Amino acid sequence: MDFNNLVRMRRSCRHFTAEEIKPEDLQTVLRAALMSPTSKGQQAWRFIVVDDKGLIEKIADAKDKGAQFMKEAPLAIVVLGDVQMNDCWIEDGAIAAISMQYQAADLGLGSCWVQMRGRGLSDGHAADEVLHGILDIPENLQVLCVIAIGYPAEKSKPKAEERLKWENISIK
């Protein structure tokens, strides 16, 4: 699929089949992350691939809202940044995350960004803190998001051209 159509067709997917992702497809998705541009070429991001259902369920419970659908996903990729290495870790991680999502879509996989940075539980525990405990993440790394990936359980419609907010663009 050409990039123009890929952009139109890629939608957040929150319902997945139980089908496992092929190892070569996972490698292709991860390659897209590793090829993504980074500030000063420092590659301050790190990724944790989780395919254990029990761990994915714990990750989904790391914040109160917006992550429960991940329990259906056969795969989750935790996107982290090394805060000691580069102050642009958030931007670099976001670029890598969307690169993975577009690559996943190109392979026929569905994905959804699950925001973790700045989110948490009603008891005051930050999602970042919870995930550090679940995944034994080193202290210098902070969690940006988790990308849930799997085969879509339903077909998404392309983005509607008439809903684009062209008025949000200024040309000077």
C-alpha cells in the first residue's frame, strides 16, 4: 500500500483476534522503530516486547482508564526513554511508536497507542511506577506508552476526508 493510502487506512484498533503475530512481522515492526529518527542520533528509546497474556493483563491494569482493551491483544510493546541520555526522549519515543504503528498497518496488523506517561491509578500510583514494578524496568528509563498490536477483529473504515480540520492550518 502506498503511504497516502496507509495514512488514510490506519486507525486505532481496540479489538483483536487471538491469532499470534508472526515472528518476521514482529521483527519488521521493531525494525521500523529502530530506524526512526532521534534527537542527535542518540537513540535514547528502549522497547520491551510483551507476549505473555498475564503480563499484558497487568500492564492494562497499570492505569484506571483507557487500557482494558489491551487484554485482548496478543502483543504489547512498551516504549521507554532514557531520561539521563536525552531530554528529547518523549519526542523520540513518539516518533518510534508511530513508526511501529504505520509499519504494523502496512503488514495488516491493528494497533493502538496506550498513553502511560502522566497517567495512573486513583490511589495515586503512577502508571510508570506500576510498570517499573511489573517489568523490572531500570530507574533511568521512563515509560511513554504501550503499543497494543494484533490482527484486527473488525475492519475499520478509512478516515473521512470531509472530517479533516483544514481550518487548523495557517499558511503565512
